[in-house]
Amino acid sequence: MSKQTSTFLSLVLRHAPERIGILLDPQGWTSVDELIAKANAAGVALDHATILDIVRTSDKQRFTLSADGTRIRAAQGHSVEVDLDLPSSVPPAVLFHGTARANIDAILAEGLKPGRRRHVHLSSNEETAHRVGMRHGTPVIFRVDTARMHADGHTFWQADNGVWLTDHVAPIYLTLIG
């Protein structure tokens, strides 16, 4: 699997479908055949086997194929307007969020906000949160009291790849653990 191809799919399925002229439906799906045709026309070599390989072997499981294999979408992380049509779920009692040390003060003051994305992303374990935080600089991890959040009426969704999503996490639900 080419990291460059996976990065390209993230770009067009999460942030800029117009870059190659594909359309995402309201739930973020697009035709695999159209994606392949438009990617190749834009100079990015893509075929069914490559897509299947990326979907199957991606460690982050960023993409989901429809049951019949004719449509694909990003599992989460969109900056474009989509409704993944995920059912709300009861989260585990504790989830984690990894970020860069430089963000600590803002997070303690304002909580976790989605920024350019549609949702705040939470990990089910500290190791994953640490890896996420490393992408942004020197990593730190926040423990999120999701049991309390849920009891207080906040909604959670679990993406196809296991990432937990919510709209915002107020500072009162956060503990800096490292």
C-alpha cells in the first residue's frame, strides 16, 4: 500500500472531493468506479485492487467500503459537511485524547473542540492517543470522563474504525495524564 495513495484518499474523501471532481453523498459515500476514473484523470494511479488493499491493511482503518463494494467513504475526520449517519452509542467510562504539549493551556481553558473537523476524536486507549499526539508535536494525553459526560446528556458516536466522536469536551471532563 502506498502511503501517498492513502494520503490522497484522505484528502479527497475527507476534505476536498472537488480536487478531482467527485461528489460525496450526504453520508460521505462516493462511487468506487467514479473515484478511480477521476483519480486516474487527475494523474493519480488508482484501481480496485489498490483501494481494497488500502481499506484492508490501513492501520488506522480510515476508509469504509459499502457491503457490496461499490461505494467508499472516510470513516471519520471530515472537514466537509457530511452526516455519517452513525447511531449514538454509550461510550466506555473513560476515553483518551492525544495532542501536542503546546495545546495544553487552550484545552484546559476551552476544552476539546473539533477545529476544522466535524467532531472531536477520542481514542479507546492511551497508546493510540499517544500516537495521535505525536503527529502534532511533543505528545500529551488527556483522560476524558465520558461516563460523566454521557450522564450529563452529551452524545457520542463510534466511527466504523473504532474512533469515538463527540461535539465538544468541556474542561470539567478532562484530566491531563501525561
